[in-house]
Amino acid sequence: MADETVKTATDQNTESKPKGSVSPVVTKLIEQIEKLTVIELSQLVKALEEKFGVSAAPTMIAGAQAAPQAGAAAGDEGTSEQTTFNVILVDSGANKISVIKALREIVPTLGLKEAKDIADAPPKPILEGVNKTAATEAKTKLEAAGAKVELK
């Protein structure tokens, strides 16, 4: 009877596995990742970022050091049409809670505290080096929440 219960639970887990042509190695990795805690997942992401020199967040806030460099690079483009944009939160407005929610929607990797810190101390970069559609979409969401936003 206990074996049947285990089989049923295992059968349910296989439904959530990715379908298609996935190698057994990838399947085992997915199963191992499913068992990790949130803290362990965070550590895994950081370790992979360091190991391979990449970032898991495609356009997340890079930090104080990278912001001036990105601004200088954008200024060097001259008169050619701008293809990458930086979304800057200029003012949070009166409804900071809505702005915090919009920030977390735009940058899903932001925690509540990080989003609140950004909303409390503008001007802050939200997205850096994004295309025009992503930048205008972020601007629209933030302005709908009551914030003032600049695209650079």
C-alpha cells in the first residue's frame, strides 16, 4: 500500500518535468534543483555568475560603479539613433506602494527591501542597456503607478 502512495507521488512529479527532448543529465539536474531551498538557489545563482562571468538578471541594477560607466557609453553614441536605454526613476510620487509593486514586476529579482530602497531614494537606475520597447514598457508601468521616469 505504501509503495502505491510513493508511485502516485512520483507520477505527479513527472507531470511537472519539462517535456520534449531533455537529456537524462538535465533531468537529474532539474530534480536536484527542485529540492534546493531558496537560500541554496541564491547561492547557486551567485556561484554560476562568478564561475562563468555572467549575470542571471539581464537588465538589473548593476550598482553605483556601473551606472556612471553606462551613462558615459550612452553619451558617446553621438547623433546616431539610440538603441539601448537606461530607465531612471526620478521621483516615486505619493503612492510609493504602487511604485514598489511596479518595480518588482519590472525587475522580478528585486526583493521587497531593495525595491523599497529604490523607491525611497530617487533618482535611481531601474534598468540599464535595454531596448526601446522594454524601456517604454517599464516607463509606462512606473508612470501608471504614479512615478516620474526618465529614459536615457
